[in-house]
Amino acid sequence: MFLVTLLCMAGSLGFTKASDHESADLKQKFEPWLWNKLQTLEIESPDGYISLIIRSPSHAEKAQLVEILKKSVDAKNMDVLKALPVVIARVKASSVRTLASNPLIEHIGDGERKFVACADVATEVIGARRSWETYGLNGSGKTIAILDTGINATHPDLDDLDDDPNTTDPKVIANVSYVGYPENITEGPEDLYGHGAWCAGLASGTGYASNGTYKGAAPGAQLVNVKVLNRNGVGNASWIVAGLEWVIQHKDEYNITVVSMSLGAVHYSPKECLGDCEMCRAVNEAVNAGLVVCAAQGNVGPEATDAHEGKYPCYTFDTLVCVRPPGCPGVSSKAITVGGYDDKNTPNFTDDTMWIEQVNQTTVPPICYDVIMSRAGPTNYTNTNWTKPDVVAPAASITSCNAGWETDSVPPGAWKKESKWYITGSGTSAATPLVAGAAALVTQKHPDWTPAAVKEALKSTALLTGDLASGYNNYTFGPENIRGKGLVNVTAAMALQAPTTPSTPSGLTSGTVGVSYIYSTSAEDPDGDLVRYRFSWGDGMYWLTEWCESGATVNASHAWSTPGTYNITVRAQDCLGLWSDWSSNLTVSIAPLPLVNLVVGAPQAPPEGVNVWVDGNTYTAYADIPVSIFIESGQHAIEAQQGFLKEGWESGVYYSYTFHSWSDGSQDNPRTITLYLNTSLTAWYVRTGEGNDNKEPG
């Protein structure tokens, strides 16, 4: 789980201090608990500094804010994140309000909020071992980012990919530590607590030290070690947000496809239960960048006792106690949130339950409760439609890599030593890297799938094993807020397929402006799921059909308003979000207009006639023979010869001919004329004075 706190700034930052009546609006910019914390700091420690996560509406506005902060004596240790519109800095408490009043700031989070760290049979239970055998895939070519207490990459299960000391193929391909950030990095990337190496082994350990018994879910995947929790298993929110930023920035360099976050913090307000905190925002932006993020639902632990004393929300049904909501970032809408499951250390599903333990309350007489140790949803007490967790995976008594193997010691976490190489522990911290490994297998099988498709595939194929099917139906907010969609079944998720490419839409060969055509297409879904279609017409318009049976024919129509070449795309998408596209270019033209006959005469013309131009084309009209021009209806440019000297009817006698008017009364020449019907038009000329032998007008 993870805990975070936020602070604000007021003072000499060049802004006008907010008045009392502005405080209500200003408060909305802060994470709720930070606002309360700020008010205390302004009185008790106004000159003290607090670490803030400062978000701007855009990168451009962030750049402007940075220039202001650079000039301030009340801000220090500033780090400008590149992938996120975020600045992390330490700011004097008395200056926070002043800073927050600037419109360049959208939201402020507490950079000091504390987050804490929250598989033999396990990999078989989630179907990973079956997927290795069925598809021959083990995560090879994929990389999982472990945001945790670090990784000891010298462990035999984590030192290389093929367990051959003579080859150079490291499993951990990058290491970075944010412990102490943004001031001074105070710890290296090694695991001094034991949690990170344990999680890394569950995600991708090779099992070498156990002859394959304790393999991770994706043993062929590589790892990047992003240390965001210290030697005590605790980290600041700013460390974790900066760690996510690093992953986004380096995802292409290291081919990172999955992020595992076995950490969390409790909530302070219903607002945060809806994911409105800087941690959840950063997680959602990582997903938007193309990363599958797996986050722990969070553990209950001793809070179950506190719940009965009114310190935490609590709900009791049958003989069980649930403490909710899920921790942050598990509440993130786009993360795959993982709850805890108990496989009873057997591959047999019949005895399986949620991860349940006994918790004693110190009363007189003592009271003992059976507690579901994984937090329960919903994410907000008034929003029962937003269920969490998404899926569950083994979390009880899970064995994995021992970070203290070199000294044959047990790290300071709550571990049971199994051997020099392995330790056993419990928590949604174990379930999360198992699902992260499963997600890596899915992305290896389907490299073109989006994070949303991977999430839906894992949810839709999850199993309701043991008592998951009906054991929690009495929970007020429904069983899915305890066990999600069920136990991850990665083999089934990998077997899912996208719909086939839609058939070429009938009639989609050419188009005419203003004419509406009906286009028909269909696609098959190999899994038999419902399919819907999106027709994108290339002009900014689209049509989305209703859900229909696999293979059913759908129709759509569209009319383009202007001529041109348009890229038409038809997407068939199933209910899991898996899709296939058909795409082609379509030329849309203006329909040929009906022809009209324009007859132009010039009765006063000399024997050789006069020139008439229509749309730039030259025609000749004679005194006794008008010219007939066949053109499309619509607007046209027309011009008659203006003034000229021509030989008259009598040989050798020359006259001046001057344009006077058209037969419809217009004297405009040239002119624009609109034609819808056959039209006769006469150009009238005036002939003046006889000429002489020198062909000069008289």
C-alpha cells in the first residue's frame, strides 16, 4: 500500500496572494489531505519546505511555470518531468497558496505522502505454466518494470536469462533509484528490504536455484529495476511519480510493455477513491503511453481491528470482515488492479478462497475476526458501478527470491526463510507481479494489443474457482468488489483472437458529392463474441453500429459534402476491445451536370464574324449563323469581342464595330451567366463610319 501527503506555497513567488473568498476555489487544486496539512504548516512551520507534485494543464504552460519557479527563492530541488506535464519541487510552506493561485497550475499533490510495499504452485494456478507449454512463449522479448524496493540482480534466478554463466544476457537490463529524490539520492538500486527481489522473482524469475520449482510467471522476460521504496519499504509519492516518468521515457529503449507496482497508500477522501490524485493520474498517463500497469489492491493487516474502532470504513457480512476501498494506485481506472487469492498451496481449485486470515481485536473479552486480507471495492461508497479489483491471483504464503541470499540472511520484511535462496510471504504484493508476468505473456502472443485489450482479455477469461462463484454474494456492493472477475487464467487470455478483417464494404468503389450510398460489411469473431463496427469516413465523421452477432451483416450510409480523396476505415471490435481494420481510399467527385445549349448570335457582325469566349474557350459567331455551344448547366464566364476594325459588307470598305449590350439587357462584358436551360443570347454591336483605303475608320 502507499501513503502520500501534499503541501502548498505562498509568499514571494510573484503572484497575488489569494483572498479569503478565493480559498474555496483554491482548495480544489489540492489533494484534500494536503490542504489540511498546509494549514497546519503555515502556522507551525511557515519557513519549512515541502515536496510538491505540481501539475500544469499542458507542457507549454509547464514551461512557463518553470521559468517562474527558477526565479523564486522559495522553490528548490526542482525537477521538470518530460513525459508528464509535472514539476516536482520543494517549496516553502508559506508560499504554497500563492503558487497555487497561478492559472498555470492545475493541481498540486503531496510529494511526501508515504507509500509502503504491500511461486511454485502460484504460476500453475494462474495458467502460466500451461501457457509455456501450449504456446512455447515465456515472455521473451518483453520487459517488465518493477517499481519497488530494488532488485538484487546477482540472485541466480535474476542474474541472466538462460542461467548460463558463460553467456552475456542479463535479466535486469537497467537500474535506477529515486530514494531521496528530488534532493539527494540516498540509496543505490539494490534491494535492502527484500520486497523488490521477491516481486521480481514472481514476475520473471528463472527458478534456477530451485531447479525450476519457483519460476516466475514470465521467466523469459527481462526486467528494469526502478527503486522507489527505501530500505524500510517506504517511499514518497514524488519518488514513485518520478519513477513512472522514467519508465515512460525509456519504454521504447528497453521494450518495456508492463509495469508492476506492489505498493500503495490509504485514502483520505472519497474524491481520491475516484482516482483524483497525482499518483493515479500518473498511472493512467502511463497506460495512455502504451504500458500495461498492474497495481496491488492493497492489504488490510491490522487495519481490520482499527475498522471496528471507527478508524476505517468497514463492512461485515456472514462471519467475514471487509475493509475498503482499494489503495492508491490500485484505484486507478486504467490499471489492472489485483486482489489476493488463496490457492491453499495446491493446483486443485476446489478448496480455493479469497486470502483470509484471523485478526484479533484486543477487547475484554478478546474478539477474533476472519478477515478478507485483500481490500474490497467499490472505489467510492456512492459509486457502486466502479468495481475493484479487476482480477485476483495467489497472495497467501508465496515463495520467491531472497534478496539476502549472499549472506544467507532474511531481509527486514515479514518473511519466512525457506532456504538460502528463497523466502515466503503474503500479500497482494505477490499477486501483482504474478499478473504482471501474465500480462507480459499476453503481449508476447499479441504484440499489437492495447493495454485496454490486455486488461479486458485477462478479466473476461478469469475463473470463478472454489468459493469465488458464490461465496461472497452477501457483500453489500456485490461479489465483484471482492474477487473482481475472478482468478487470472493467462492461457485462456492468450487464446483470445480479434475479429477477422471486415469484408470490403459493398458499393465502396466511388462516391459523388451530396449522394448518400449504403455500404454493407461483416466480420467473424473467432471467440464468438458480439461485434460492433465503426465506419470512419475520412472527413471527420463516423458511424458506430450497435452490438451484433459474429458474422452478421451491418449497413451504414454517408454522403460527402466536398470532392476529394478520403481514407475510409471500417473497424470490427469485439466486446473485449480487440479489433481488426479494413481500410482503403475513396475518390469522391462532383457529379457531371446536365448539358445545356448556349446559342450566341451577332447580327451586326462583319462577314468574318466576331469572337466569343466561354470559360476561356474561343468560338466565332456570324451575322447570319449564330454559334451553338453545349456546356454543363451552372455558372460560366462569357465575353464578346469588344471593339475592332473589320471590312464591311462592301468590299474594301472598313467600319468600326463596338460592343453595345446583350439581348437580355446586360451591358457587362465580360460577365458571369448562370445556365439551367437551353439559352439564346445575342451580342449587339454598333457599326460606325466608313473607313478609307488605309483601313482607318471614318
